[in-house]
Amino acid sequence: MRIIVALKPTYDVSQLKFDSEGVPLLDTCPVTLGEADKCALEEALKVKGSLGATVVAVTVGQSEAHIKGIKDALAMGADEGYIIKINNAWNISSITVANAIARFAVVTGPYDIVFTGSGAGDTHSSIIGPMVSALLGYRLVANADKVEVKEQKATAKCTMEDGTYNYEVEFPAVITVTSEANEPRIPTLKAILRSKNMQVKEIGPEQLGLSVEEYKDIKVIKHMVERKRVIMEASDQKSTEESVVKLLTFLKDEGVI
Amino acid sequence: MNYEFSEEEKRFRESVEEFCKRYIEPRWVEIDEKGHIPLDLIKRLGEQGLFAIPVPEKYGGMGGNMTLAAIAVEEIAYHDPAVAVAVYTLLQNGWPLALSIFGSEAAKQEILPKVASGDAFFGIGSTEPQGGSDVAGIKTVAKRSGNKWVINGEKAYISGVREISELPEGGGYFLVSKTEKAEWGHKNITDFVLLPKWHGKMSEKVKPTVYDEIGRHGISTGGFKIEDFEVDDEFRIGEINKGFYYVMEGFNIARVLVAAATIGSARWALDKGAEWIRERKLFQGKPIASFQGVNFRFAELYAELEAAKYFVYRAAWMVDNTYLTNSPRFKPRDLDVPVALAKMKGPETATRIYEEVLKWLGAYGYTKESNVYRGWLGTFSYTIGAEGSQNIMRYVIAREVIGKEYVSHTG
């Protein structure tokens, strides 16, 4: 079995700080593989352990963070690691990213499964997996909280807004995995040392027949909600009861409830 | 000269950090409060490959080195500033390495894989009730009887006494003993592997006691009486009457890691202090970090911590690049000063940082809620002893630098 895991290094939003104007301080924020992406890799490594598989980690971009992300994947246990050499990868359209991964799958394939995180830690658009599936013509299972892979097919439990769905899917398939799916392994020292001499392979857009579309006009939109500082008195039984009524009226007027 | 960690060392530190955030940080206060490192955590540390890091792979070790072991111990102490888990880890790296260097093939094959997996403990049994610094003055005696040795004596202030009884396999010590009779001197000492519990079976000939300590409660300290305990000759460590030299080299290994634990904990304290002095505002909204009485002291302590780090990693680097590689330009004693510098500077820097951070936190710092005291008491332990007291470190440095004809403890 051959498996691709598509990975994206993202800002670790849990460590993101903002300046006094509310602008995120991206330069000081660590960049790391997103949690859901790590879970996607873990699913692939579980298949490797149970059924035997070659796990190929790939990312779109050539920055130090992209190279490190792939090296981290190799240390976790991926067999091969690729960067698709696109400049300014933070600033390309989602369809370009999806196209790059799909073309990579065609050129280096065939593959049985493409695993990816259900959403990136920063943008969380959740569209790369479905786009790759459409471009490749593979079946799609999105937002899997639990995955079980057998020889020719996989079952997955997916939590959607309206309930939980259980799917069975034959290969080839794209499966996007949530950060609830598993507890990704932490590379051991032996694994880190073993991966020391593993090469991060490079593949250029021209080898994949790709045209790269960059985002043009990027606008930073701030979502700032002004505080209204409405204070209601609740110092005794009477004022508390009155305030409850006032609070409910206020929240209804504001459209909160 | 290269002051940067390698890519693999950085990646390893990140992996240990991730491990600690997941499995240690949420539990460190509970570990100190309950006075117990959960056995599932010990097993997990073993599974993650954080024990026996510098031990060769053929003995179940990780095939790493002392720099990597120091990174692991420092990072664990950052996430367990009370340092119990870090100390447990350092013991499971330092003394297994010493055994892998001096022990018999049979002892190494038998013991080290079980230590590496987390199923057994292996520490040091040197100190006795009458003292720890005077190794030449120990009174425990091993007498030869055919192909066995019969050991009698008493050890005190020993780490891991309770853990040995709790672990599924058990464990033991790098035991330091007099050969045949208890006369003062360093040329009549032989070391042994003493296993009070092995294959899950506790010997009745070793009677342990656990002490009630004031800090770093998670790992036990205690003593044990040894009565006619028989050890096979193949569990003798190295040559007869060379044990003093082996244990001194073992101390040098372990001291590096003790110092690494203290700087990890100190780094946590200084980070916590920095966070507090940025946030805490006085006198019309000025952060207390804006006052020179605070920020100058911060700078001084930061410099001390950086110096301590350099001592630790320089000593670890020397162990890796001279001692463990048997460099022909090198004698084991060349490690004495670099290691003593690290062991002297690390714990003393840590306690100084804790004292100051406690003051920055004001009355809150003096509450149990702040948890700062846990790290203070934990690291303070290592200004007293553990693989050599602070005065022994001073003695080693003075003796080697000024000259032993001027500085000698034997007059």
C-alpha cells in the first residue's frame, strides 16, 4: 500500500501574540506542523505498522519551516519526504496547493490513500482535501475522528454539524483527519537519529506541470468587537431579579439569544 | 568552536518538550503533592527512549550521548521544576552509562535493557550514615566466598529506594563497598551491582527505609541495611580495589546531569518571574519590570543562568568528545574541573533565581498556590549533596587549579 500525507507548517496559534494594535506578531510565532496534520500522519503510520505501507510526506513550499516540517515527518516515521518547490507558499491560492498535491500524486503515484489534516492550524479552510479528491477523482471522507484501514477499504467515523456519520470507502481515497482522531507519536531519539541521513527530496512545479497562482490583493481584516460595558446591579435579591430580566431583554435586543 | 546545537539535538529537545507538555506538565504539581511518580509515567519515559540515552544500543540503550541526556534532563526539569522526574531520569541515564563502561558483559546484558525500558531502576549506592563526601571512609564490606561476594553494611540518603520495590522488575544500585575489611582509604574499594529486587522478587537481606524529605517529593530517598547479601562475582563492577576510581568517574557523569536538572528548573523559574514582572503593575500602572531594582537583578540572574548552561553543556561535550571516545590526549581526571564547575554553578544559580523570583511574586510567591517553592526546595537539595556536595566541587576545582600540593583533604 502507498500513502501520501499532505502536510502544512502553520503558525502555532497557541503561542501567537499580538501588538497593542491587535496585529499578530507572526515573526515571533513558532511555525510547526498543525495538530490535525500530525494526526493524519499518525493514521498513515498506524497503517504502515499494521498492514505495511510506504508513507510519503509532502508539503507545498520551500521555506525552512517546510523543510523542517518534512524532516519532522521523517523523524516520526515517514519513509519519504518531499517539498514541492514553490516560492512564497504562504501566499498562493488553495486551488494551487490542491493542484500541486494532486499532480504530485499522479507523477509519483499510484497511491491508495491521501491523508491530510481536516484543516490547517491557522486558516482552517478545510478545502484542500476535498479539492485534491475532486482533482484526482478519488473518493472522499472528510473530518474523520476515527479511521480504520483494511486491505482494500477504510471505515471512518466523522462528526458533522448535524450528527455523526459512519462511512466505508474503497481505495483510492482522500481521508481528512481531525485532531481528535488519535494522539500523534512523538519522535524518539532513535527515530530522530535514524532520520538524520534521510533526504528531503525536492520537486519543482515544472516537473508537475503546474502553474502557480498567487493571491493578489490581500487585505487584513480585523474583527474587533467594542465592549459596551453595561453594568447591572445585583447586590440583593430584588436587584438581582430585576437585573436578570434586564439582562435577558438586553441579550435579546442584541440578537445574542 | 561551535556554540550551536546540531539539528538533531534541537529536534530531540523539541520532541522531549512535546512529551513533557503532554505527559509531565499536567501532573508535576500532583507528583510533588502526592510524593510519587506514577509508574505509568516511568514506563512512558522508558518507551519514549528517555532512559539509557548514552548507553550503547547493544545493551538496550539509545546509542546517544551525554549532550542528548543533558538536553532531556534539562527539558524535563523545565516542565517538572520540583525536579523529581528529572532526577529519576538523570539517574536512569548516568549510572546505567557508568555500568555500561565498567560492568561485566553479563551484568550489562542482564540489567541495562530493563532499565532502558523503564521496568527497572538503577542508581548509586555510595553514601552511608556517617557521610557521603568521604567515600574512602565507607564501612560497607564485601568479603569473597568462592565465586560469590557476601556484603554487609548500611547505605543512607539513596535515591530510588521505594521505586525499586514498586517497579515490576525491581532494580538496584552501583554499590560502593570496601574489599574484605573496613579500613579508611581509596585503594581497597570494589564496586558491585546490588539488586535488592530483581525479576519482581524482593530480597529479605536488604532492608529499606524511606525518609521524609522537605522537597522534590516525587522521587524517594531512603536507606537500606545489607545483611549477608550474596553477589555473584560476575556482578562485580570492574577490577577488585579499583572501585574508587570507577565511582568517581560515575560521579562525573552524573554530576553533569544533576546540573542539567537544576538549570532546567531555574529556567522555568526565571521565565515565570519574567512573565510576572511584565504583567504586575504598580505606581500608576508601571510594570515592575520597569524598575531597575527588578530588571538589573533579572539581568544578573539571566547572566548566571546562561553561564551555568555553558558549564553544563561544555562538560557534557567533554564527556562525549574526550571521555566516551577514549581520546588519546585525554585522562579521565581532565573532566574533574569542567564537571565540578557545572555541578557547583547549576544548583547555586537555581536557588538564587528561586529566591529572587519568590520576592518578585511578593506575598503570592510565599503561598503554596504559586508553586514556586516546590522548585526552590527541589533544586536546593542539590546545593547540599547528590553525586558530591558543593564543598567537594570547590575542593576539586581548587585542587586541580591551584595544585594538589597546596590543596589536599588528607593534610
